[in-house]
Amino acid sequence: MTTTAPATPTEGEFRQSYYGAGEHPDPEGELNRLRLQATASWPKEARVLREFGIRPDADLLEVGSGPGFTTELLLQEVPQGSVTCLELEPHQIAEATGYLQRRAASPPRIIEGSILDAPLPDASFDLVHARFVLQHVPDPVQALTEMRRLLRPGGRTVIVDIDDRLWGSVHPSADLPVIEKIIEGRVAMQAARGGDRLIGRRVPALLREAGYTDIRVEAVAVSSDELGMAALEPQLNVRSRYALMVDQNPEAAAAVAHVADLVDQFLALPDASAMLLVFMFTGVKPEQS
Ligand SMILES: C[S@@+](CC[C@H](N)C(=O)[O-])C[C@H]1O[C@@H](n2cnc3c(N)ncnc32)[C@H](O)[C@@H]1O
């Protein structure tokens, strides 16, 4: 297969690199993946958030709240504070509104808009939280600068994101070169849509460039040995996660099918063990800026 960018529309046609409305070939599967992705790492993410100093009375802005799974969890961290959501895509807002009406005692405000130019006043929040969003934004420095504008002096931005070349590990190890090749294919596809699946390594420098101080980094490992393989399976579902890439770049089909078969064989092993890595970054808005 080729790892060069597939023949997709040019960067300028994408407001963001995550799936648009109707674009995912298996929307229910994708919702299930996001839900399990949120719950699998949440106890560790919440521990790090508390180490970063989240206060129960914080006014929190969640950027890119998607279908609302992390919103529900963030609400529990600020019982005396507030959560406001900023989300670009109307179909995600509709999904989150329904979900949170069923699940949250007092559903948060969800505002439609982009973090590149947020329709919110300066200095309104103590904490801005963006999980798996920065990788999809075409101008991450502008997004971080806008987050800083929205923070009160001394407030904190928290970025939760990935770096696909530090994705994790499987044991017993499978055919890593072929796995790495399809990962690079997806890195290229997301780049062609204006995103960056290697954003993890850049976030500290981007935070500095956007004027933050007190920058800190934590790694969160999600392991099948702690959670059971079922909790991680949607992340390893190559057929669903690479379906759009195959649609857009049929040359990739054979490599993706090969890796999907390898994953099936791996999952059937009695001692299969998988570990996935997520990174948490934070920076503070200086008191004087
Ligand atoms: C991968 S989903 C993550 C959803 C949620 N944060 C989670 O962790 O499950 C990324 C979300 O960010 C939203 N998004 C992308 N670019 C955005 C922007 N510029 N402003 C606000 N939201 C954005 C997308 O529409 C999508 O709902």
C-alpha cells in the first residue's frame, strides 16, 4: 500500500479533520468507540486532572465535546462549579444534548462554534479542557491562543491527545512493520484533512508559543491487563477505524485487511496484552499577560 496522502479534497475544504456528519461508515460503532475510550482511561485522567489542580468549584470550558461522554465525566469533577461546551458540529451537539438530558442531573450549556474564533467573552473560565480535539484543528496555535483568551489569569488549559508514533504496544508482538505502515497511512490521511495525528510531540512547544507558562506533561497508559480486552477492542478495530481510509484510497485495502486479520489472531491468543497511550498536557495563563 502507499502511505502518501490519498486523493481527498484539499486542506482548505476541511474545517476539522474528525468525521463530518454522515461520513463515518459505522456511526454506531464509532459512538461506542468514543464512549469506551472515555470510560477506559477516565479514572487515570481524572487523577491527573486533580494533580493539575482542578477545583470542585471551577468554571470549566470543554472544547470539542462531541457526543458528550467526557462531558458527563467532567461534570462530576466540578460539582460546585459549571461546565460549558463549545462544539463545532451541529450533529455532535444534537447527540450530546440527547445523551446528557438522559444522563446528567443538570445538563450543561452547549454552544455551537469553533475554538479558532470562539463566541465567548474573555476571561470567563478557570479551566479549558480539550480531549482529542487539537489533533483535528487546522491551526492549533490559534486554538490554544483562543483558549488562553477565555481563561481567567492563573487559569489552566488541559490538552488530552495522542501521538500515533507512540500509540502503545501489543504483546506477543505481531507484524509491527505492517501495522506501522497503515498507521502512517492514517497520519497522512488526517494531515490531508488539516489535522495532525503526531500532535503529541508538538503540544508543549505549541503551548509555549501560545503564551502559557508552567507547562507539564503526563502519560496515561490504558492496559487490557487492568481493564480487560473488551474495553480496548473498539480502538483495535482496524476494519472500522480504517474504513474511511480504504474508501478514499482503495490501494490501502489489502494492507488494512491483512492487519485486521493479524488483530483477529492476536485477540484470539489467551495471553494477548495491549497497552494504549494517551498524553495529558497543561499550561497556565500568566497572571499578567
Ligand atoms: C474525536 S472527537 C472527541 C470528542 C470528545 N472530546 C471525546 O474525548 O470523546 C473531536 C471533537 O472535536 C470537535 N471539533 C473539531 N474541531 C473543532 C473546533 N475548531 N472547535 C470546536 N470543536 C471542534 C469535533 O466536531 C468532534 O466533536
